[in-house]
Amino acid sequence: MEIGIDSFASAMYGSNLGSADAMEQLLDRIVIADEAGLDVFGIGEHHKKEFLDSAPAVILSAAAARTENIILGSAVKVLSTDDPVRVYQNFATLDLISKGRAELVVGRGSAIEAYPLFGYDLKDYDALFVEKLELFLQIREQEYVTWSGKFRPALNNQPVYPRAFQEKLPVWLGVGGTPASFIRAGSLGLPLMVAVIGGETERFRPLIDLYREAGAQAGFSPGQLKVGLHSPGYVAQTSEQAVADYYPGYAELWTKAGKERGWPPVTKAGFEALIAPKGVLVVGGPEEVAEKLLRHSEALGGIDRFTFQMDNAGLTHRQLMQSIELIGTKVIPLIKKSK
């Protein structure tokens, strides 16, 4: 199981930290993740004041120049509101800078601010993604592209440069809870990244089974049908310390988000259910976290990658750095030992 971090590049408002300093700290965390032996670091995409990740490929390119081994990817790239040609060019350039460490998780985006910002209508939410994913995958396969669609001017035997360092730039499909999205990923033979942010993780097993069934019917081998899991999490020296660090900021930020999305306020009882053995939050000491990841993997029929989303709970840079080091030095060895 690969282990990594996904970040939304929190602007750290309320900490008296400027955006430039927040960005520098984020890059420092990516360097520490590389040095600690984590497998992947992903940068999301938002167009809000709270986040600095509106241009993930730029952040990842800066990180590529300071790291050696870690995979650098999007988490997720909102393909629906961007031009697939430019997305390919940006990430192919990242792949050249990093010498083959770039990849993408693409999706429609759970936050919708990019649609009006770039002049798209939300009624086309699914159609945009279907069309742009088709074009992006064609660009990935072919240097010269002939294509036509509804939302972008046609291409007539048009070359797209630069080409990626890797023969085929890795692309995962990011999904939430829509069965059609799981089936789409399986039918295309794309690795699946499942974002689980509430409830019990095992409830996604029927949807992951749909993905694997669709992939098998399309002729893809089990080895091609990778499954990743993205969830909020945090590791401290002890479980008690992890909860003490994590809960206050988590409750504040997710209650605020709930007002925007219609979720109920966070309560301590609800939080305790989420950090329970089957709950989605991967929060605790190294042993507890490793056990939970292995339990999640078993419940879902095996997962190939897990990524922690940690900068959503008001944690300090120092806390995040220490957590990343614990993941690399304690959690990953425990998971490898279990094999």
C-alpha cells in the first residue's frame, strides 16, 4: 500500500502568516514527506480565499525541484473547468522537471466555484467532465490529435507538446459516491481514487465492487484496476495527543463548511464515531493508524494507496511536519511489516 498526503494548500488565515510564508511552509512539508519516505504528495484545486491551490501544477513544479523520489500529483484536478490541452501540457512539463514523478487525479470537483469563474454552467456538470476526460486521454495517447466536441474548439491533426517524460502519464479518476463514476472509471481501466470524508469507510465496498466488475467486463486485469482512498487524518505520538490536537480545529472548520453545504454541526459524539475503528477519520497514534488502514483495506477488498488530508483541522505547520515524519518513520514500517 502506497501512503501519501493530499493538501489543499491552506492559506493559514488566523495564524498571522502571510500567503508567501504559508506557501513556503507547504513546500517544506513536501520536502519532509520525500525525506521521510512517503510515496506521494498531492495538491488539490480550489478557487477560494482559504486555499492557495488554484494552480496545483505550479506548486508541484516548485516541489519537484526540491525533491528526489516522491510522486507529485493533483488531488484533484478539476478537469471540467479547464482546457485538457493545457492540463496535459502543464503536467507533462511537471513530469519533465521531476523526471517521471508526475501524475493526476482528475474529477469534476466537489466545490463548484470554478464553474462560474471560468464561464461554465453547472447544468453541464457531468457532460463537461465526460467530454474533457475523453479529450485528455486521447492527448495522453497520441501526439497528433483529431477531435471535436461541444465545449471546446475542434482539433484537426494538431500536435500537443511537450510530451511527458513517462510514456503514459498516470491518471486516476477521483470519485465521491456516485455509482456512475465508479463504473466509468472501471470501463476506462483507470485507477480509482475514492474520497471518503464521512460515515464508515466500508459502506463504499459495493461501489468499489461496481468499479472492479465494470473493469473486468471491459477486459482490464485486476492489476490495472487500482483503488486509492483519500480521507482526513492525522498522526501524533499517542492517540490521546492526536485527538487533542485535531478535534478543535476539525470541529470549527467542518462546522463552517457544513453551513455552506447543509451538513449538521460537528459534535464530540459524532467525532468519536468517526475516529472509531470503522469510522472514516484516520486519527491516532502510529499503531492505531496503521491498524485502521489495514482494516479499511480489508473491508474494501484491498487498497493500493491511502492519502491523508491533514490541513483541514487548523493544525500548525509544526504539527503537520511532525505528523508527516511519524507517518514515514512509524506508520509505513508497521504497514510493510504486516505483509
